[in-house]
Amino acid sequence: MDIQASKIEVVKMILDLEDSKVIDKIRKLIIKEKKDFYDDLSEDEKLEIKYGLEQLEKGKKTSWEEIYKKIS
């Protein structure tokens, strides 16, 4: 069975449910399974992002053209 057919089957099963507790468990499971790429970053990568955001807040930014000149 392909993924789209499986999704449709699951949706049909959910629509047939009458138990709100089961529906809530399914909802929580889906929310839990959604991963944010940020969670998979190393601490160093997270610190770099934080530093970059702090620099932006201070108005310190570099255009793509400036970066490109430096690397080419």
C-alpha cells in the first residue's frame, strides 16, 4: 500500500472514532512526531544561529553580494 492510500485509510479510521480520549492520543502522537530541524542541530550550530540573530537585532547584517565577494 502506498503512503497516500495509507493516509486515507488512517483518516477514515479516525473519522469513525467516537472515543475522544483515543482521538486526543492520536493528536498528541502526531504533534510529538513532528520534528523541528532545530532539535537535530548541534549546540555549536544553535549558538551560531543565536549569535546571528543577535547581530541582526543590532542592525549588523551582511548582504549576499558581500558574502559572495569574500568567498569567490
